[in-house]
Amino acid sequence: MEDKTQENPVSGDSIRSRFLDFYASRGHKVLPSASLVPDDPTVLLTIAGMLQFKLVFLGKAPKQVPRATTAQRCIRTNDVENVGRTARHHTFFEMLGNFSFGDYFKKEAIKWAWELSTKEFGLPGDRLWVSVYENDDEAFEIWHDEVGVPVEHIKRMGEEDNFWTSGITGPCGPCSELYYDFHPEMGYLDVDLGDDTRFIEFYNLVFMQYNKMDDGSLEPLKQKNIDTGLGLERLARILQKVPNNYETDLIYPIIEKASELANISYALADDQTKMNLKIIGDHLRAIVYLISDGVLPSNIGRGYVVRRLIRRAVRSSRLIGVKGDGKSNLEAAFLPAIAEKVIELSTYVDSDVKTRASHILEELQREELRFVQTLERGEKLLDQMLADALSSGHKNGTVPCLSGKDVFLLYDTYGFPVEITAEVAGEHGVKIDADGFEIEMEKQRRQSQAAHNVVKIAVENGDLSEIVSDTEFLGYDMLSARAIIESLLVNGKSVIQVAEGSEVEVLLDKTPFYAESGGQIGDHGFLYVTGGESKPVAVVEIKDVQKSPGNVFIHKGTIKEGVLEVGREVEAAVDPKLRQRAKVHHTTTHLLQSALKKVIGNETSQAGSLVAFDRLRFDFNFHRPLLDTELEEIERLINGWIGDATLLQTKVMSLNDAKKAGAIAMFGEKYGEQVRVVEVPGVSLELCGGTHVSNTAEIRAFKIISEQGIASGIRRIEAVAGEAFIEYINARDAQVKRLCSTLKVKAEELTSRVENLLEELRIARNEVSALRAKAAACKASIIASKAFLVGTSKKIRVLVESMDDVDADSLKSAAEYLIDVLQDPAAVVLGSGPDKGKVSLVAAFTPGVVDMGVQAGKFIGPIAKLCGGGGGGRPNFAQAGGKKPENLSSALEKAQADLISILTEKAS
């Protein structure tokens, strides 16, 4: 730490170390940061340095030391929409604090705060301002009489700004805050300490000296305490002399990594791009430290905070063009690559982060990829929804608004947190119907609760057990059987007869059809009612079979021919090919569970499954994604067991005997006293009522299609076997052949050919970009002669021109070129229509113009509005856009007239 301080005394790590050392030398015990997950059940996350001492301050826990100092990791998300937009808002930040538990009080706290600021960190005293509570004369006098702060640099402020309370009742007291003045030349008259463009509050001193009673009265505390907080990022900004907290060495390396992945320059980026980079830099810090402290993405509580931040970071990254991990894999997750930089910077923040790095990166990758799967479709849908809302609002003369149903669709189907939808909508001037969204959420809750009884509700006309007896299942031994129709149901109501074309639910006395259970879907097939000479007089196509809460099988289908009547005999025939597919996949799930236990450990267990005709799905408990080598070993084991051609054995025995034999129970199943046990000798033994192959050789082959996380600690494998395996391989082979034909290479040369194409594309894009920039500079050199002079006492060169279809980047390059050519003082405004329905604008002012009080960022906004858009930027350079190119000419005329008017007045 000392070496780092000597290397760079104003680095973020050094500031933290110097603060702690300063107070340690004054008798404070240096204590570690508490977790971001607080012990306090009333608080979701650690939001302040004092939180770990809350019970001590409230008198509910004994103090361990009289005075302490910490560097506390904190999370606050109430201002998340301001992250990246202001110079100082963050979700994750470090609060440096010194605390006194009945030991020292105001005088020492104030003097040390001043000494730390002016002597330890060398801040000029004339740049510091102080706020005190309006009635706190004691603090005012200490600051003025003992520290020597001029009266004009001390501001009395009201209860809202400078009085801290722990709740409706309890310990409370006045605050005093230290502010740094970036522009002392503006004087001290009519000063507003809340002006972010001039001041930043960096140190807050809380004097806990009262106990607030039920009636609102204040009683002096016997033990007076000190609670302070100094924002590390804010002080780093001051000492490192950068324009905002994000450009300090605490965050900027993360932004640089994101810029590298996006292939852009932060320094040359427009304001919107910079904002997105700042969001990424901020959110990745919060995400990494939250996951390190055990908070995993979910839809509730702390987990939702992480999920929301990850999804905001993904969206911001995509908006600036980040694709892939920076290692030639454009489909890979990119947040882990950025998170590696956060982990690299974590040494002096939390040493445990590096030891948990693999876990953090795995969780981040899983969550990002899951979100990206639906994000692109959701973004396109949201764009259309916003366009429709704007169009509707314009036609009706109302405020554009997204309906609650639309917001819910984005949330439920595409995984868009409501806050992100609201944020994106707000960027387009569209509101959201929050109340309507809540109504849709409530509907879903009710439907979700009802879903547990969906089968019962759909078939019930009274209790089914009172209508028919349990169905006898024959499907283990046969695929067709004669049966009697005991009941017919249409829309849940019992009927005697059903005609051709109707949807119907058929209840038989016995059936070879398997009803959905144990993860295996119901059989498909036909019911035939035969007449003379065995000709069918009615045909029912069965597409689903469900089981009622009793043991009644409900065959769901459509009458293709004839009329169906209760009491008639039918031939029930299962589709043998589909049944074989189900048998293959069900037996394979048993093999898969055994293979998982061998490869990743016996502690893993089933958490759900689906046995379908086209694939199998197996959910299991595990804390991380499986490695490629592990997946390969699972495939090798299963295909080996298939090749062994082992005969399966099925037995019916008591549940106790089955458990004693070591049989594994299926996830979510309930069992009676007698159970069916399916065994693949030497491989698997499970309780299972499903249908299975007789010999493992019937499976033929097995292939994993995907492995991913679906919830915290839950993984999912999707795979194919048997006929589905052959179809999968054939489809992949056809795709490879088409690629080989298109690219004119052999299969083994595909990868290198694609890599070469990507590199050629990258080079071509760079060449195009360079050519555009040259073309823009050439055009700019031609129009430079059109500049004219404005002003009398001071001549200012002004140029306002349209550059036709030049793109935004080239327009920016042209403006930069012209400012250099025209020299100071000069003002340049350029516009173009690079694409249909799109306008680009840029304003560039030299220092001489900016010093006159004319700022590019403020000037370009109203001009862009004329083109149906907006924008802004720095005082010397700003970019904007619009959607009405037909208004560009008049907008530029307005810009020229305004510039002439303003500059003539300023330069006269």
C-alpha cells in the first residue's frame, strides 16, 4: 500500500489508504468493510458506512471500540436513472468514514475533517465551503472561530438538507458538509451549494446529539456520537482533476475496457455514448461486488437488483456496439470480459473478490446469455410500440403512453424489467401505464394459482370419480386395445354425443395411451369406432392425454370423421413411432442423471424434466456451468452405456423396499405404497411410472444440444437421442454442406475461412470509415471559404452549412477539421441527412467563443428540436440528431441567424 501511495499519491487506492492511516494515527480502530448484504433486516443492501454500527448508535449493542474508521462498500439504486447522466451519481461507491461512540464530538470531528482535507490532501482552503444546520450555532462557531473558515463560505441550511434522523423517533442530529468549489472565480454572492456544475459535496459530518421523542421534541443524548462519510470517488475526482467521478482511476479502466470491446474511443465519443460507457463502468462494479457477497440474479429482493443492473449493462453495451468477448467469439457474453477489469481493480477494495472470480464470471455469463436470447426481439417490439404510442399521441393530442399490457408483455415474455422499459420510453418522450401493468401482473398471479388445477377445471363437471371409475392403463405391454367410452366432455361439460369437427375429451375404461406425468408428455394416436366389415364410422385424433387428480385418463382430441357416443366401443391405437421416441428419451434421462452424478458429483439432483418426442430436457442442481470437457465425458459415458446393449428390468415393489434398494425418486412425483422401479443394471435405479426401451441399444445415440442456467443454482441440459438424434445430425450436416458450398471450402476449413472473412470485414469497415472521414475533410476544405465574420470589436468566423448525406462520425470529423482551419475565435454548425428519416447535427466552438458565454451543448439542442430530435454535449463540442430531414434547411437557417445575433451582441 505504501509503494502504491508513493507511486501515485492521489490514486483511488492511495486516497483510501491515506484516509484510514490519518484516523488510525488519531486513535481510531481500522475495521473492515461490512458485506453489501447487511445483518439489518430492515435494509435490503448496505447503503452507508454507519450501517454496521447502527445498533451501537441506537444503544442496542455495546460498543467494541470508542472510535473507528472504515472504507465501506455501499450500494444505492434509488437514483439509478441518474447514473451516467450526472458527474457524481453511482449505484456502487465507497464511503470512507470515521466514527465516535460517545468519545469525541463536534470540535474534533470538524477540526480533523478540515485538517484531512487541507493538509493531508492539500485542498486549497479558499476552494472549500461548509454547510451547517440552520440552528447549529455551535458548529458555525467552530468552523469560523477555531478553524478559520470565512463567514461568507459557511451556509446555514434547513432540516431537509442538514438534519439526520434514524427514523420517526430515536437518535438524530444536525449535519455539516464540506463542498469543493470548481469555479471560485464566480464569487460568493447568491451561491447555491446544490449547483452541481460548480460544487461537489464530498464529506458529511453527522452530529448525533438528540433523541427524537414521540411528540417530535428533541432531548439531548447522554452519549453523543459522530458518524461521517467521505465519498471516495468524489474526492478522487477532485484530486485527480478530472471532470467527473467516472474518469477517475477507480472507474475509468473499466470504461476503457468497454470502449475497447466496442472499438470506440471514450475521448472522441458523443455524450450519449459516454453516458452508456459510464453506466457500464458503474454497474459492473456493483454487479461484481454484489455477486461476490453472495447476491445472485433473481426476480425478487436483492437478486432483482443484480438482475436489473446486469440487464441495464447489457443494453448499454449493445447500444455502443459491444459484441462478443473480445476474443473473436461474437456470440459470447461480453460482461465477463469487462468484469475481469473490475476484479483486477478489487485488490484494496475487497481481497475476497479475486478468490471468487470464477464464480462471479460464471454467474455473470449465465445471466447475460439468458437475457440476450430474448433481448433482440424485445428491442424490436419495444421500438414498434414506442412508434405506435408516439403516432397515437400525435393524432389524439395526448401524452404518448405505453399501455400496461404492452409493458407486461415486454416484462413477461422478453425479460425487460419495468424500469428499463420506462427508461427507454422516457428517452423517446413516452410514459408508461404503471397502474395497467400492475393489473396485468395481478391477472398473471391469479392464472398462475389456477394453473395448478388446470386439468381438473378443464374436464370437471362435478367430481370425475363420481362419473367414471379409474382408467386401467395397458400401455406398458401394448400399443392398441379395445375400450369402452365411459364419458364425453366438451368445454368441461358432460355430453352424450359429439359430432365431426368438434374438440372433445374422451374418458375410457382402459387405455394404452400414456397420460402426461413424471416429465413425459402424453401419447398421440387415434380412437376408431368401427361398423360393419370393420370400417371406421368415427375417427378421433388424440393430441394429448392428461390425468385427473384421481387416476382418470382424459384423452384430448378432435373428431375427424363421424359421430362419437358414450357407451360405444373404440379401438385405441397409440402412434408407435412417437411412443418409441418418448421411450428413448425417457430412458436416456435416467442415463443422463447417472452420468451427471459420476462426472460432477453425487450431490447433484434432479430439479425437473421433460420427455418429449423431439428432445429431452433435464434440470439439476449445480452451482456453475458445466465445462466442455465435462459435457464430453457425459456424452461418452451415455453412448458407452447405449453400446453395451443392456436389458432393462422393471419391478413393482413397496416404497420402503425400493428406497432400501437405493432407487432414486423422480422430481416432484408423489408415490403410493407400491411403486414401479426401472433399472438399467449397473447404471441406474429409479422409481418411475414412465415408458422405457427394453434394451439400451434401442437408443442408438445421444447428443447434448445445450447446457445453461435457468435459475439460481439450477442448470438445464437439452439433448436428443434415437430418431431425434439422427434428425439433429442430418440438419447440422445439411447446414455445414450449404456453408461449404457457399464458401467453397471443405468442412474442416470452415472455421479458418469464417475467421478470415471476419477479419476482411473488419479491415473493409475500417477502410470505409477512413474514406468517409477523408471525403468529409475534403468537403469541409471546400466549404471553409464560406465562413463569414461577425462582430465589431472582436471578429468571429462563423460557418453554418449542410453537408448532404455525410454520416454522423464524418460530420464530426469535418467540424473538427474546420475549427482547426478557421482558428480561434470561430463557431461551426454543420448538418446532414445520412439516412432516410434521419438528421445529424454538430456544433463546434473554439475557446474564444466559449469564453464569451456561448456553449455548443446548449446551442444545438433547440436547433435539433426543429428536426424532431434533441442532443447536447460539452461547451466546445456537441452532437444532436433528428427524424425530420425535411426541416434541416430551416433549422440551419435558424442556427445561422441565432449565431449572428448572439455573437454580434457578445463581440460588440
